[in-house]
Amino acid sequence: MANIKSQIKRNRQTIVRNERNKAVRSELKTRAKQAVEAAEAGDAAKAEELLVIAQKRYDTAVTKHVMHKNTAARRKSRLTAQVRSLLA
């Protein structure tokens, strides 16, 4: 356990941020999974709609510094390619 006041505060902040970031990452996985499942079901309109929502969530995660912009770009690209191939 830290004895320094500033380090105690940093530990508290880390816990709060960790929980918040965990929630964001979990939502990203959920949104991507929903888009893929809609594409597998053959519902093109629903899959496209969910794909756009997932891409927006990735962009939001980047602006909140939850993930690096290149990581988000790579995941968006792979998700889009996967959905498109399932719909084709």
C-alpha cells in the first residue's frame, strides 16, 4: 500500500479509469458481435446499421483514449471486411 498522498490518489483514479475502460471495451466487443450475427443471419439492412454503430463506438473509444487510433482502424477494417464477406 502506498504511503504518499499523491500516489494514493493516483491509485484511486486508476481503479475508476480501469472500470470505465473495461466497460467501453466490453461494449465494443458486443457491438462487433451483433453486427456479425446480423450478417450471418442474412439481414443486410440490420447488419449495415449495426456496423455503423460499431464503427462509431470505435471512434469514440479512440477519442476517450481507451485504445490507439491504429488499433481501432484495424479492428474497424477487419469487422467491415467480415460483415461484407458474410453478406456477399
